[in-house]
Amino acid sequence: MHGWETRMRLKHYLDQGVSKAELSRRFGVSPRTIHHWIKTGQLDRDLAAGRTRQAPRPRRRHKLDPYKGIIDDRLREFPKLSAQRLFAEVQEAGYSGGYGRVYDYVREVRPREPVEPVERFETPPGRQGQVDFGTFTLPWGRRHALLVVLGHSRLLWLRFYPRQTMAVLIDGLEGAFARFGGVPQELLFDQMRSVVQSDGRGDGGELILNAEFLRFAAHWGFMPRSCRPYRARTKGKVERPIRYLRENFFYGRTFVNDADLNEQAAGWLDGTANVRLHGTTGERPVERFERDERSALGPLAGRPYRRLGASQAAAPAVRPRPAVEVQRRSLKDYAEVAQ
């Protein structure tokens, strides 16, 4: 005996043009039976009866129904009105029900702003690194965490400094390059723009670099760029390591001094940050780095960068004064010359 649901599915596929032989094989119904159902109109009668049996039950009226038009009109004009505000307004109009019903309805009908599609893409190995400064408050003062993360592998380097200066930036980047064993083609900057900018002028995402940092970039062979043009459209292009550092490392720990702070940070890098499964790549940063990125980095410079004015030039040689021979004479000789 074939149930009503089977006959309805069979009717649907017949309307779609599926052959009787195929339906016989699929549903286990003989072709003769299918032909009989069609000839006698059994399938059409079952469908009509099914519509009657499956007719929806009349919807129960609620106290809010007469006031939904008020909510719809107010949200059409002011889409960000809160449910609490709308609840007060329909109460003034005579609504005697609870707030929960209003809240659910507002959540259902509130106009939603279209979500801008997000493009997620990855950078090739060795192409990009990102540099950020994050400020942290400790019992002995503020400390600035300099973070460098490679764009492809997400391998992270970190060190805390007492100041946020050009000298700190140069020292940190050289430490990161040494740890990576190479230099990415370009570095993205955002939070530290005041360190590398020559002045406050410039519009939009333009990054105005001072001459010192340009010389440093040329010495190590990378191109400095700004994060800002990527932010709204390219998810995955710009990492957020400061928040991860604050929540996963800094929060809930105690530190004795700067040396202890950096020692714990180094242990966290090796034991947690660089060996975790990254949420975007699904791989461990250190494994992705060793497999794909280490060999793609540019070569290290032959020597550390020397800042202009950091070392004083050698003092110029002093020319010896010619010796003057002085003859000693008695006062009698001078008296004779005077006469």
C-alpha cells in the first residue's frame, strides 16, 4: 500500500517530466499502477484532498496586531528606534500586552542595512608583513609592544619597549628580521604612523615617511605601506595582533620588571601564538612559515643600519705648530740695542 505522501511525490515528478519507468524504479510502484492512477485521476483527487487536510489553522490574534502598523510606520521613518521606545509609544496608543511581544516583532521587521560584501584574500609567501604598536599599563609605567606579523604564515614577533620612537622601531624591526631569517617585500603600518611620518600633513591613507625611515627601508630592502586602504574591503589582509596579545597573553598575568615581561612574551610566542591553529588559515603559523615562507623572504642586510648622527665623526687631526727658537739675552744687550 502506497501512502499519500508517496503519491504526491510521484505526482510532482510526473509534472516535472520524469518517465513512468524511472518513477517505478525509484518508488517501487509498478508502471501499471502508475498508469491506473493517472487514467482514473487518483493523483489529482489525492492532491485536492491533501490540500484540504493540510490547510493551515487560522492564526491566533494577539494584542499587538492592531498596533503593528504604528511600529511599521515609525521604523520606516526612523529605522534605529529602540524596541523600548516603540513599546512606550504603542502603550500610549492603548496596547496592553507585554514588552517581549513588541521586542520580537521589532527584531523581525526592523530594516537592515545591506552588508557590504567582504573580499578575503591571502598574500603570497614573503610578500607582506604588518607592524603595530600596542600600549600596555604596568605597575611601573606604560610599555609599548612592537608586533611584527608575516602576512602569509601569520608568524608573530614581539618585544616590549619603554618608549615608542624611531630608534625603537629600527631596533625592533631588525630583531624581527633576524628571527625570521629574512625580510618581506613590503611592510604595512597603521598604529605607528606618528613614528614614521615626517609631519601631520597628507590625506586619506597616504603615508608620509621621514627621510630616516626611508633610508632604513632601503638598507633592508622593503617597501613601507599603509594599512588604511585595505581596511574596509579586504578581510584577512590586515591582522589584529594587538587584541590577540592583550586577551591571550597580557590579561591575567603578573610581571616583575621589563626583563620578566619580555621573557614571558618570548615563551608565549614559542609555546602559544606561533604554534596554535590559526582561525583563518587553519594551520600552525610556524609550520606554514617553515614550509612556504622562510625561503620566500628577501635576504638580510650585511650589517645593522647606522642612523645618521648616531656615531660622532672622528676629531680632525691637529696640525703641530712650528717650534720657535727664543734666544736668551741679558738686559745689558737690550740696552745697547736701544742706544
